[in-house]
Amino acid sequence: MTLAADDNVRLAREVEFLKALVRVPSDNPPGDCAPHAEVAGQLLEELGFTVERHPVPEPFVKTYGMKSVVNLVVREHFGTGGPVIALNAHGDVVPPGAGWTFDPYGAEEKGGAIYGRGAAVSKSDFATYAFALLALKEKPEGLNGTVELHFTYDEEAGGFVGPKWLIEQDLTKPDLAISAGFSYAVVIAHNGALHLEIVVRGKQAHAAMPETGADALEAANAILTAIYAERARLYGITSATPGIGSPKITVGLISGGINTNVVPDRIVMRVDRRLTPEEDGVHVEAELTARIEQAVAGLPGIEIECRRIILAEPLRTLPGTEKLVETIQKHAAEVLGEVPPATAVPLYTDARHYTAAGIPTVLYGAGPRSILEANAHAADEHVRISDLAAATRVIEATLRDLLKA
């Protein structure tokens, strides 16, 4: 991919824009993301955009375990009428963790890549989308419609006070949406997730006389046996959506007990159940809860409580999605020299809130072929500058096509 002199200047600005975003921590948890939103808003204003700042009230933020969220919206109108297209990326990131050979917030450039937490997921697409829109502003001839940037801050907590909040507050009504992704695939569907907390309550007793108590851990063991039997059953199911595979279930956290010499009276477990696009989350929750209750039925002195933590429905392919896919594929083939496949992935994102509102949505943006290749959510996360440049060109060309007067 050869760039003209003007393109090189714009790309240098885009790289510096991304580096500035990476240098400001926005870890979630703890989810105190308003400071990053303020920096991002200032950077967007320096590019000439008018930025709307939409702080989410504290009670809503705390409900999802966060401290502060300010969603940023930019709206650029071209011509009269035409479609409204939303470009959504999230600025919150998982904590750095161990094993880095680069400063997680240094935004260091080496070997044609930018390293840092959020460089790939998904601060890179703050840059991709902002600079694609900037190119439209600089040459708006023949365009008719509106492009909105939705830069939100709670994807790692489920997107409930990000895209979902913007939609429910009637702050946006797009006709189409493109959400953060990678350059070599157009994601048209993905898994959902159900997180359940299971509280098992029994009665403590001296370890010398366990029969006088009700052992919560023994009951939890029965629940674990049922869950792992369910895991084996789910492996026998294959989603009709290519790229998804089978539903999954995992027990990720267990805590409880009082002391070594005491029969435990309380055990808490957290369960992750991944949903395929064909599944209904509410039905799966009811079915799983019934299996858990059945596992301990008849155990004297045992009570259980199943509490929903998150229910993230899958991203489902809606009518109208094919227009987004075909347009992105056409321009990606011109820029990358290959056609990115339309595929599904076995994870979940906050893009699902757009499809839940009836808005055809795909994931496409800057990055390599996979999350693993980008080290996303791992040490030494990075994005190649060439992929950043390519994704920006593809998004710009896609928007020009969709906004033809």
C-alpha cells in the first residue's frame, strides 16, 4: 500500500492521535473513564469536530461496577437527508496484567507497530473512524447523509451505559452501524454471554461433627458435577452460524468457607455461559437455573440463590447487513488486495446493542487477523500502523459509497 505525501501527513497525525489515547489509562475495572473521555474530546476538537459529552448519572454507572462514564458523540451532516451511519468504538480497556516488555501506557512505536493497552482494542478505532470522517469533511462533494462517532466507555462491563444508554436515551437513531473490529474480517454475528452468581447456603458445624451441619461445599460439589455434565452436553451442539462452534460453560470463580476445622456454611460461584446466535438468553438462564436447583434438591439444610450478573444477547445478523458487508468487502479488496470474509466470532461485544435496537451492524476496523495476533487483552498489545492506515481508507471509502447523493 503506497501513500501519497498528503496521506503520509494525515497518517502521521493519526498515529499521534492514537498514541495520545493510549497514554491515558482507562482500565475497567475500576472503570473511572471520564478523564480519558475528556482527553479524547479535546483531541477530537483539535481535529475540528464538535463534540457532545454525555455523562452517565452515577447510579447507573455504579450498577455496572464502574466509577465514571462520559460518552462522546460527534455528528457530521452532509447534504440533506440520507442515511445515518454510526461508528462505535470503546475507550475502556482491561487492566494491563503482567508480562509486558513495553510500557503498557507508553504508546511506544517499534517495527511499524504501536504498543500499549488499548492500542488494538479499541482505541485504534477511535483513530480509524475519526480520521475517516475527517477525510469526508475535507472532501464532502457528492455526499448525502450523516455520520456519527459514538465513543463509549463500558464495553468491558457489557455496554449497558455506553451504546445501550445512548440508544435508550434517544440520543441516536442510526440506520446502520459499524463497530470496532479487525481489518481482515467483517464480523456479522457473535456469541452472547450469561454470567450467573450462585450462592449456596448451609449451616456451619465443627469439623469433628460434620453431620450436625449442612455442608455448603458438598452441595456446591453436586452443582459443579451438574455444570460439567452440561458442558459435555453442549459440546455436542454446533451452531448453524459459521465461526461460532458450540455453546460453552465455565465456572470461573469459587469462594467460601470459614476455617479448616469448620463445615462451610456459604459458597459462592460465578458461572460464564456463552450463548450462540440461535439461543435465547432468558430461556438458557431459566434452564440452567433449573439444572442447578435440581442438583441440590433433597439435600437437607441447603438453600441456593442464582443471581444474574450479565445477560449479553448475541450479535445477530439483521436484514440490511449485507449492504454493509458488500461495501466493506469491495473497498477492502481494493486497499488490502484480498476480500475479508464475512464471519462470526465466539466472543461478545457491545455492538449487540445496536442489533438489539434493530440496526444492521457489523464489526470492522484496524487490526490484524485475530485477537491472538494483536495480543488483545494480553501483554504487549499492539496494532500495526499499516493496518491502521488500511482500515481508515476502507472505512472512508465505505462511507463515501453509502452516502452517495
